[in-house]
Amino acid sequence: MQYDQVALKEMKQWQRNMTRRPSIMNRLSKGMQTKLNSYIPEKVHNVITTTIKQMIRGVLFGAQHITRQPTQYSSLLEADETAQRAINGYKHAAAAEGGITGAGGILLGLADFPIFLSIKLKMLFDLASIYGYSVKDYKERVFLLHIFQLTFSSQQHRRTVYAQMVNWQEQKLKLPEDIHEFDWRNFQQEYRDYIDLAKMAQLIPGIGAVVGFVVNYRLTQKLGYMAMNAYRQRWMEEGRWGN
């Protein structure tokens, strides 16, 4: 029970972080990114949106066939320990990938984007299964996209996404049946705005390998943290833990 209390305290702090108002710095940074995006031609936005959409859909519909079967753990401790081991493995894989592509200059650096994206999404598939949810369900894959957005978005958008995840059993009933109706434009723009600066440094000769290693490691760690708490919240809502 002591672990449950610690985990509950951690999840409550996570919930507060998800709902806090954007700081002045957050708002200024987001305003600058929005202004910069307004200078990018609409055709370029459309190409980027379509590319990211197709990449993510490919992973979403492909990874479900190579993901473990959902596991029903009897305690949160068991689920969290298994999840943390999986996250650790993905962190090191992502860091190694970032280091290798970062050391290879601009061409390999550009290859990092789809590879790292695949690693992150595959980790989310595994974490969903660890907490007992089947990714064969389309709406569970949408939940994964929500976790992804929580991690790689501005604080203002994070608050909006989090509100859509609370009481998921009810929220998912409102989802469209076609994944094409997902807001891909906003998804890719928030994602790019969040990681652009860090990933651009990965293309700089001489420091790219170090930047790629560190950035990929930390971003994967953050994604894992977001996912663990999102599933803890669902367990609590479903009466499986924390009540």
C-alpha cells in the first residue's frame, strides 16, 4: 500500500502540471512559433501534415500486429515496474539511435525524425498492453496520440488535450470512427514547435551525436512518464486502483 500512496501522490502532481495555466514565457514562446508558422506557405504546411499523418498511421496500424497481448496485473506496482523496465529499454534504444544519426551529419540527422517517431510510438503500444489495454481497438490508439500530444505540445494545448482524456470511458464515445478526422494539422504543428530547436542542434557537425543522444533519451523518458500517469489515471477512474 505504501507504493500506491507514493504513486497516487505522483499522479496528483502530474494532474496539476497538466492543468496549470501557461506561464508568461510559455505564452511568448508559443506566440513567436505561431508567428513564424504564419510565414510558411500553406502548401508546405499541407505537405508536412500529410507526411506526418501517413508516417504515424503506418506505425499505428502496423505496430498493433507486433505488440504484446494485454496483460492483467493484479497490482499497480507490478504494472509500473514492468512499464519502467520497458521505458528504460526504449530510452537507451532512442539515445543510441540519436547518437548514431547525429554523428552522421545532415542526411542521417534527417533520417532521425521517422526512426525516432517509430520508437516513441512503439513504446506507447507496449505500455498500453502492459496496463491491460488492447491496441487493436482504434480508440485505444487515439488515446496513445493524446499521450503523445501531452508530451510534445505547448502548455495551452496540453491543457486542452488533457481535458479530452479525463473520464476516457465517456470521452471515447464522442470520437469519430474514422482516424482521418483526427486533427493532424494541429498535431504536427505542436510537435514540430516543441522539438524543432533541440533537433536542429542535432544537425550541427561536431556536437550532433551528443545532442542526439541526450535529447532522444530525455524526450523518451518524458513520454514514458506521461504514459505511466495517464494509465494510472485510467486505472483510478475505472476503480482498479487509488479509490
